Amino acid sequence: MERPSDQHAFLKALADVLVRERTIRAISQHDLETATGLSEQYIRRIEAGRGNPSYLALASIATALSLDLATLIALATKGLEPLKRFHEE
């Protein structure tokens, strides 16, 4: 089972990657809203590390950023400690 600090670290790393990749591509949060169908408020929460996006939301965001989902996740988990499985604790 994941500990809250593991979840927080991942969500913060994901937020940082999303902001960086969106900024590199000169895409505004409003443009991302239009491209994904997700609300701008939801996108802001994700980019602040406070949202816990669904798989489909992440896939939609990745597509709008011209990334595949695996690459987005790999960028977000780079440098994070691997999560322990429940039976390993």
C-alpha cells in the first residue's frame, strides 16, 4: 500500500512535469482545457499537485501535449524512490 508521502511526491513530480511540458509547448491552461475537455480549474489543481487525475485524464493531457502516457509517467517518476509493495513493508 502506498504511503501518503509517496502519493504526494508523485503528484508533485507529475505537476512539475505537466507545467514544464505545457510551458515548453507554449500551451496555456485554457488551450489545454479546450484540447482535453477537462476544466481549467481541474488542470490548475493537477498542476499545483493537489489533484489526483484519473488514467483517462492523464491520457488526454499527454495526447494534448504530444506525449504518450508512458513517457509522461516516466518523466514524473524519474528520480523518485520505487514504491514498496504491501508485502514488502
